[in-house]
Amino acid sequence: MHIDIARYENLAVEARDEGVWVVTLNRPTKRNALDANTIEELVDFFSTAPRAGVRATVLAGSGDHFCAGLDLIEHHQADRSPADFMHICLRWHEAFNKMEYGGVPIIAALNGAVVGGGLELASAAHIRVMDKTTYFALPEGQRGLFTGGGATIRVADLVGKSRMIDMMLTGRVYQGQEAVDLGLAQYIVEGSSFEKALELAHKAAQNLPLSNFAICSAVSHMQNMSALDAAYAEAVVAGVVNTQPEARARLAAFADKSAARVRANY
């Protein structure tokens, strides 16, 4: 399957080497706020990526901010009915589920605002890298809104229910090392979050695609299961992944000690 980059207007999509792709939210004058068209483009790309040989994706925002969330101006002007907005939310869920469960590693390069729906988007990535300018918030309470893109699922999973409720009620902002300690990001860098995210994407792209597919889909599915069902599913997935023919050369290299060993970071 082929990815037609010319079809995207609100995303800048670029193929790098080693199967790594860069997807950039490209509405900098709107702080990359998510309108309905951008969501449809996210659905399209992340539906296509697993079948198009994409081995890892860096997700970034153009300009000074990753994403300021729902495009409130579009939402206000559209004056949607409850049913209309419900269907908008379902498309957000479609996009973010394609990301989380699609099986292709997604590394988010965060900077500036990661707010509201922007945090919901970031939380659907598998790895999040922030820089010193990055800040996280869920200001829905102050806007007279409620989350509709999965914060109650993914953000609550990252920081805990009580902390997420606090963020929504009070507009509390997290940044710096505290945000990493809470789980909002896994890495914080002094320089460019994009460069670190690209480095991690290239590292992930070296893994076997089937291994990455399992890591970036099965783990999330198993979190939704009972412990008993998850144990069964894990065994089945391990049976398939751990016997794949492409893994034999890597196992042979480990056996003959020619493969790199895991070392402490001294």
C-alpha cells in the first residue's frame, strides 16, 4: 500500500530512511489545534501506515507548540448538535485508537502547549519526548467543556484518576521533571525533542516489525483484559512472535555472543 503525501493539507508527511516517517501537525497559526479535517487526516495516515511498510513514526507540531487541543473557534462557529459532536468525538477515538493499537511505534516530539485534546493526542503515542518549553494541561473545566478524545482512558492511565480530575477542575499545569515523574512523558531533553524522538524512532525501526506490532498493540489490548485473559493472550502472542523465522538470526547472534549485550549506563 502507498501513502499519498499530497492528499494531506493539515499534516506535513515525510518519509525518512529506514522506514521512519515524520508526521507534523501543520497549523502553526492555530497552535496546531485539531479541527475535524486534521482528525480525518490522522485517521487516514495511521490506518494506512501499518500496511505501507512504516516502521516507526515521529509525531510533531510545527512552530512553537505541539498541539493546543480542540479547535475551539471551529467548534464555536459550527454550533453542533449533541449528536454531531458525539460523532466528532468518535472520529477522535478512531484516530487515537489507530495510533495506540496500530502496531507501528509512534514517538511524539513535544514542545510548548500539550493541552486538552493535544494531551489526548500525545497520550496515544507510545513514547513521548518533551523539551524544556513543554507544558501539559486539561483546561476543559474552565472552558465549560468535558474531555471527548480519550483523556478519561489514556491520561487517567498515565497520571491517575485523582490527578486528572484535579487538572480538569483547577487548570493545573505540569512541566519540567515533574511531568516526567508523573508519566506525562518518558524523556525530557535540554535541546530538541524532535531530534531525540527521531533518534528513538530509528532505534525502534531496527526491531523486527512483528515484534514492534506486538509491543505497540498487544500490550494495550492486554491492559483491557482480566489478568487471566491477559495471561492467555500474552502466551499466544509470544508463541507467534518468539518463533518467527526472522528472529532466528538474532537469537543465533546472541548465542554465539556476537550480538550487543545489555549493559548498565555507567
